[in-house]
Amino acid sequence: MPAYKVIGKSGIPIKTPETLHPGEVLLMEIEARQLKKSEFAAQLNIQASQLSELLHEKRHISAQMAIKLETILGIDAEFWMRLQTSYDIAVERKRLALAA
């Protein structure tokens, strides 16, 4: 599996302090494609309330959901899982820093 990094002009990977939840990215994608959320939830075979929780960062993206998104949107499941993992790690790092 290829590693995805953003490389600056100096050749050093660029990292951002921003924590991006996959639900936020999914919301942007839904809006960009002008999809109705209720219809999209039905395509995912989930309740509209479950989609809303995901879009409002109250749910995580599972491997199963990532594959459903890949099938419907054509965006690799690995992309969604990388977003979720990066988000989880960033949140945990912040939590540990506050606890120290």
C-alpha cells in the first residue's frame, strides 16, 4: 500500500496541527455532489440519524462504512480509514499532552 504524504519544497513532509474528522470530509463531499443526506443514508443502508452523527463527528468510520463509501462515492476505503486513524491519533496525542 502506498504511503501518502505532502512533501514541501525542502523535501520534508508537511504536517498540519489541524485535526480533520472523516465526517467533516464526507459532509464536504456530499455538499459538493449536491446529494440529499436522507437518500445518501439510504444508499449506505443506515438511518439518517446515523449519518448525521457521523457528519457531526459523533461516530467513527468503520472498515465496513469505508467500503460502502468507496462503492458509492468511488473514493478508496483506505482514504477513509487513513482519515479516521489520523484523527484518532491526533485526538489521543492531544489527550495525553493535556494529561501530562
